[in-house]
Amino acid sequence: MNREHYLQEIDAVNAAGKYHPTWESLSTHPVPDWYREKRLGIFLHWGVFSVPAYHDWYARNMYIKGSPEYEYHCQHYGQPKNFGFKDFIPQFKMEAFDPQAWVKLFREAGADYIVPVAEHHDGFQNYRSELSHWNAAEMGPHRDIMGDLLVEAERAGMTLGASSHRVEHWWFLGHGQEFDSDIKQPMHLGDYAWPAMPERENQDLFSEPMPTDEFLTDWLLRCCEIVDRYHPRILYFDWWIQHSAVKPYLQRFAAYYFNVMEGRGGGVINYKHDAFPFGIGVPDIERGQFAEAKPFLWQSDTSVMRGSWCYSVQPDKAVYKAPQEIVQDLLDVVSKNGRLLLNFGPKPDGTLADKDVEILHKLADWMRVNDECIHGTGLWRINQEGPTKIQEGQFADGASRNFTSEDFRFTCRGGNIYAACMACPADGKLHIRSLREADASHLPLWHGIVRKVEVLGNPAQAAWTRDGEALHVDLGTYRSDMPVVVKIITD
């Protein structure tokens, strides 16, 4: 690829397009209407790091002497000077990869968009590229694995996305230059490990050495190549794009992306840590949620595993969340005007781990019954009740939140109210206090008329009463180890 010519094309599109590389111009880009309907997405952390099956930062940590990853690497693969991270690439074969089967599982689980990692911090591209030979079409799988997956996802009606973590590559492999390893100078643009800049102990990653124009131009081109090749309607960025040196390139990219997608229904950028001025994209909270409902659209991204984003066989990393907890997170996020991007880590042979498949099947079973309280819903005037409080902010999913039968999350649709009991009570009796009877003296409590009450998934007529304490619903003999949803039909 002629890089200079491509840069000229990018700038020409921005000069002629509706959006220009300034915050003022970019702030006029609305979140497309179609995005408002999205509730559950599938995130996929796959790549060369899936081979050692430790965690997705293995490429960095294996070059830190004395770290658990360094010791593990030396024990299982030898010294990094003899077997470096790049030597895992031939083992990343994806030979059993069946994108059609994956998409079927995702759709049955209720997912409506998909965001595979296009390039992680380690610098290996999971797609066909003209900018680097270090990509899945030329090495490892010898297949455009991201492109093949997106083709099947589009056929199934899923919204396409892609995730770029490339900007962290500036320093991600830098520790490899601190001793005799395969990360050696001189390195040049196009080399796998380039630039591998220093990351000193206790260094502020937003200080020197600042990313150079050469590196950031390469970052811009890689991001634009993803847009031009795959036209993802959702573009997710990891955290380091908020670096001050990245801002002008981020503006150029966002303008190009919005201009290219203008005739395709529009695009959405997911970002963290206020990397964009508020209103230009959709903020994302990594492994966390908001405590209260928000008037703006937002996203929570989390993994089915507590200790890893990628496939792992390490006992302290491969700790899976229970399906019940995942559904509880989904209900909490949706009730607060968010959407949940749920991550799975495929194996290096292209299959999903048994536990991943089990979780997807459990989600499918629950969605088959309760989908109407998730998709196509809006905020109700109250989004939650109960004693269990959500810790607001990122990295807050290290332990289960232990919801009780007194915890409810609310959505509404078509004039109906949905009250999801987060943990089915042993006695089968639900008490929904937000729907209690209220007279004029109690306004502005909800004052509507309840015509009928149904329990989704329970064919029997629900017995219910309503008084000044609560709307009382008797499940009869119906019980579930998953959240139970009550549909309140009103007049």
C-alpha cells in the first residue's frame, strides 16, 4: 500500500465530507437510531495470546523478568531469546473455526451485535491487511478470520463491529529490550515488535516517550483500513487513545469514519475514560456499570471470566461467572439505558470452550422466554428497587453481587411494564413495592391501573393482589435458578 496516497485519500474525504476533524464538527454527529435498539453484544478476544492460554497481556508480561508470566514462559517454552511471543503465531491455527456455528450460538443467545478484536496490544492483526504482513491472512490461520466471521454475522442480521487496541502497542513489548530477548533493535515500521518503546517502573504511561508521528500515522491508517475493508457500524477503542498525542489523529479518524459510514446508516464509536468530548461517541465502562439510570446511551463491557479476557487454562484466571449472574448484569445494564458487550475467549484451534458454549445455551434458554423485557424496551420511570446496590465504576465485577428476591429491575414496552426479580424466592412470592397501590396523596408514585399480571415462562395464570405495600405476585409451583420476569399489563 502507498501510505502517503492513502493519507491523502483520508484527508480528501474529510475535506469534502459532512464531518471535519474538529471536536466542534464531530459533536454534530448523532448516535444513529438503530443503535438505540441494541442491548446485547458479543465481544471476542482472540489472537496469538490464545496459544499460551494465560491471559491477553501475556505478550507484555512474559518479557518482565521475575513476573509469573516470565517464569511460566521459561518453564514451558524456554528463554524469550530462543522462543519469543511471535513464535506462538504458527500455533494460532484456527483450523476448526466455524463462523456460521458461532453466529448461530450468538444469535440464539439473544445477541444482536458482534465486536471481534481486530488487533490487540501485541500487534497481530486478525484480518487481511496491506499495511503489515503480520496478519492472520498471511500467518497463523492463513485466513481472514475476522472477515469470515463478519460475513456470517451480516448474513444472520447481526450488526457488525470491530475493536482496535493497536495504540497500546507503542509500549506493549518494550520490556523485551531490557534483557537478551527476541525484542531487539534496530526495529522499523512494519516489523512485528516495532516500536517496543520503554515502559519504566512506576512510569506515567501518558508522559515521555511520547508516541511519534510515524507511529500515530500508522495507527490512523490501520484504523481506516478496518473501516474501508469491513464497514463496521460499531468501532470500539481501548483505553490509551485518550493520550494527548493521539487526539489530532483521533479527530482525523472519527471524521473519516463518520463520513464513510454516512451513507451506510451511520457509525458509532465506543470509548473509555473521556477519550472523546461527551456526546461524540458512546461511553463504555470496562467490567463495571452505573449505579443509576442515565439519560444518555452507554455500554458495559465485561467477560464471562473474572480473571481473563482470552482463553485461559490458569486456575486463577479461568474463573467463570454463573449464567444467572450474567443475566442479572444484562438486566441491570438495560434497565439503566445501557447495553452489555459480553466477552468470550475462543481457543487457538477455532473452537469455543465448553464453558463458553454452556453459558451461551443458558442465555438462549432464558432469552427464548424473556426476550421481550430486553429488546425493544425503554426506561421506565423507576429502574430498580431492592437492597443490593451496584458499585459504580470500572473493574467492579470481581465478585458476585448476591442479588436477593427483593431486588427488581424495570423496563417498559408497548404500554407494559416488566419487573425482573433478580433471584427467584424459595417461597415463590414476589413483592414489588414500586408498583404498590397509591392514591393522590402519594403522588408522584406510579398511579396506573393494573389490568393483568403474567409471569414470563409460566403458562399458569399468575395470582396477584395489590395494596399499599406492594404488587404481590404468587408464582405457584413455578421456580427458576435464573431471574424471573413479571409482565404487568396496564390501562
